[in-house]
Amino acid sequence: MGDEGDTNRDSGGATGPLLFYNEVVIDHFVNPRNVGELAEKEIDGYAVVGDPTCGDQMKLWIAVDGGRIARIAFRSFGCPGAIATSSMLTALAEGRTIEEARRITDDDVVEALGGIPEKKRHCSLLGVRALQAAIEDWERRGGRP
């Protein structure tokens, strides 16, 4: 008799499609790294990306010392995937040279998280776009790669 059509059998009573996040993604969502803002005197680069009307927006600050990202901080407004990918992006970028940080890709972020649901892959774009924009801001302020 059947389980055919019982799409909510193991869903704890939830209805609709379920997204499953692995332990690494959940950890970066619940305990995001580098969340917050840098003090004004520390900021060497800053970016805001996303669209607040749809809900996903990220602000990112970098402090550069000796050509390396010495400190990095973010505020991300969005789903768990957006927060986890933003957190992982900052963990990947911190301590890297500007050139190394510039080469971080969406795939690097997703791979470091051990994967994210396909429907949430677009979330990783915010972090990488914000990092690239903050580096460009640093260069406009007189930083050198």
C-alpha cells in the first residue's frame, strides 16, 4: 500500500520542496565567520552587491596590509545559502594576497562548503562579486596589486 506519492514521509510534516544543506554549510550559516563591519579607520576597500528588493544583499569590507587581505568582514542579508557562502568566501580570502583573492571563484566557494543545493548556487555569486568590487575599490583608493 503505498508510499507512492508520499513526498513528505521523512520531512517532519513540512510541505513543499525541501533543501538539504550539509554540516559545513549549516555550520557557516549558524556560526558565520568574519561577520560584522570593520572600523572606518581600517577600511581599505568596501563593496555592496545584490538587490535589496529581492532580499539578497551583501556588504563587504577589506583591510589590506602588505598586499594581503589582513582583515575581512561582511554583512549578508539573504537565505542560509547566501550567509554560508558569504562566510566561506571570507574564510577563503582572509590572509591571501590580493592576486590570490582575485582568483577565488564561485566554484571554489561551493567546493569548500562541500556543495550546496543546485537551486542555491546563485547565492555564492554575491560573495565573489563583493570581494571583486572591494578589491576594485581598494585599487581606486590607491592600493596596488
